Amino acid sequence: SRIFTPEMFGKVALLQALTMFFQVLAVSGLVPALIFQEKINTEEKNGIFSFTFIIGVSASLIYILFILLYNIYFSLSDLVSTVFFVCIFFSAISVVPLGSLQKDAKFKVISVAEIIAEVVTLIISILLYYLGFGIYALMSKLLLTPAIRFFSYYYFSKNTILGRANI
């Protein structure tokens, strides 16, 4: 936190607040529904995964429309703010793989996925900062963490009762 200026943190925090709102809308209630459902067949699981994919794309597009107004109000550049739709998309499509892991109580695996995501994105963020990318280095951590989480959850969900989801 000491290598970034307060101005950088402020801009990213403004964007992260709006992004978090859209992430909550995209994933609300689906993980508990997966966990507490007695039986889920492959078709239902894949249908839910497809639905979360559509929700992720839709929420991302709505976010991009909202961000145009946000940019005008807070005087932010388009590039800095529009890339956060990636967070919303990957958070939405992570629902089924995460639900599969939680249904099987594979909390150690979830923790490993979280640690992998945090460590990899921290290293990338620090490298980008020292290469002179400034605010983009800070944004990279926020953008890459949901993507790496998704790929980790998706990879590890293969060995669950529900199995790996497909569109």
C-alpha cells in the first residue's frame, strides 16, 4: 500500500465500489441454492452455469453503460474504468465451480485457490508497478484475482460430486 499514491487508491476505490455492487447482483443467492439442492443432474448444473455466463455478460454490459456516467462525474479515463467489467464476468461464472467445491466441503481446496489467486496477482501487480505502469499495476490485482479464482475453482471442481460445469 505504500508504493501507490492516495490518488491512485482513490480512483480505484471509486471504481471498485461500483464493481462490487454489480458483482453482488450477478452472484446473489446462487451458491447457497447449489449447496442445499439435494440432487442436481448434469443438465441442470450446465444450465445454471450457462445462466451465470449470461448473467455475467449482461451485468458486464450494464456496468459499461453505467461507467460512462461514472467517468463523466468523477473525471476518469475510459480505459481505467471500463476494464473492471472483467471482475463482474469472472465473479458471475465462478458461482457453479465454487458451489461444487462448497457442496463437497472442500474448504482446503477453496483456500488453496484463494491463496494462488492472491499471490500470483500480488507478484504481477508489484512487477507492473516497478515496470512503471502506476495505477494499472494496482488495477491488475483487482482485475486478475477473480479470473485466477475462476480458473482455479474450475480446475479443482473436476473431482467433486457435481463435476466440472460446461456451457
